[in-house]
Amino acid sequence: MRREDLRFWGSAVLAAAVFAALVPVLFPFRALGLELERTRIWLLTVFCFGVIALLFGLSGVVGSGFVGLRDVLDAKSAAIAIERQRASRKALAGRGWRNAGGWTVAAGASLIAIYFVLFMALA
């Protein structure tokens, strides 16, 4: 794996780990009267954000393969919009999942993995 690939995917994992570590510090447990449920709320927050990020990223990855109404309106023709889409796919062919959608999927999957690690450690 190339160094820039490691940096790209590693940043998703690092962002997920930082988020998971900051939840118990920044969440207002005392103000909401939820001090007794601190661990459960922490786990629930990490898991839910992981699922949301995973689904949001997947929608971006799947949606990037389609020509939308905005593409057609900008191109002023469906045929031109389809041709632009094909050209952009060829230009990005070597990148694969290395885009914003892929990064978000990786961060979400990392949060879900962190949830299971935390669950095992705190249970």
C-alpha cells in the first residue's frame, strides 16, 4: 500500500478514534442528569454515529455513479451529462474507494469496531 493510501485510510480511523474518545469528555451528562448512564450513552453515541456515517458514506458512493437532475440541468442535455459522467469515471478510475464517500464508510466502520471493543472492555 502506498504512503498516501495509508494516510487517507488512517485518517478515517484516527478521526473515528478521536470522536469516540471525546464523547465522554464533551457530552453533558451532569447537565442532563444522566451520570448513572454514562457508559451506555457513550456506547450508544459511538455506535449510532458509526451507523450513520457508514450509511451516509455508502449513499455517497452509490449516488456518485448516477447522473442526477442537477447534472442534466448544468449540461443542458442528458446526453452531455452522461458523457461528462463517463469522462469523470475514466479520470477517477484508479482511485476506487479513495474518495469522500469511501472515507466516510471507513470512519463509520471504524466507529462500529470501536463500539465493539469498548463494549467488551466496559462490560
